[in-house]
Amino acid sequence: MKLSTLFIINTVVAILFGLGFVLIPAQLLSFYAVELNDQGLFIARLLGSAFLGFGIITWLLRNAIGSPEVKAILLAYAISDLLGFLLSLIYQLQGVANSFGWTTVAIYLLLGLAFAYLYWKH
């Protein structure tokens, strides 16, 4: 997979989840059978703003292949997504979310492995 392709995929995923968490967090999390109180909605919206920032970063860097900064970002995304994989797997195995939660486990795993692969490849 090309770096620019991975950055575009990450942009789409991050922007979609970011907008969902900022604009309609309760509805988005209802797909996972997760309900939030007002404090949880606030945290979900903060998470959404971070996702939007991550999406913007990968969009702006999609053509900046080969720079040391891009390699550092690949490592940061690999670590972040693989940690997200581990956390979502743990919560999924504990039964916190319904079966739809496995999509989150898969997304984090696939993105984490792709970022790690491209980090070591470059």
C-alpha cells in the first residue's frame, strides 16, 4: 500500500468518526449499545475533535512522502492505533459494547498494522 493511500483512508475514517462524535455522539454510540451521560457526551465530543485533527494531519501530509516528519507521524499513528486496538479488544471481550464493537477492533488493528508496516518500510 502506498503511503498517500493510507493517509487518505485514515483521513476518511478519522473525519467520519470525528464528525459523528462531535455532532451526534449519542446516536453514534447507540450502534454499539453504549449510552452516555452529559459528562460522557462531553468526553465523546473531545474525542471527536481529536479525530478531526488526526484526519486533517493525514490529509495535509498525504503528498509529503519521504520527510523525517512523516516517518515520525507514521510511528505516532502506529502506536496510537495499536493501543486503540488493544483497548477496544479488552473492552469488547469484557462485553462493554455489542457485536458492532468488533468493527472498531478491526479498524484500529488494520490501521495500526498498516502504519507500522509503512514506518518500517520507509
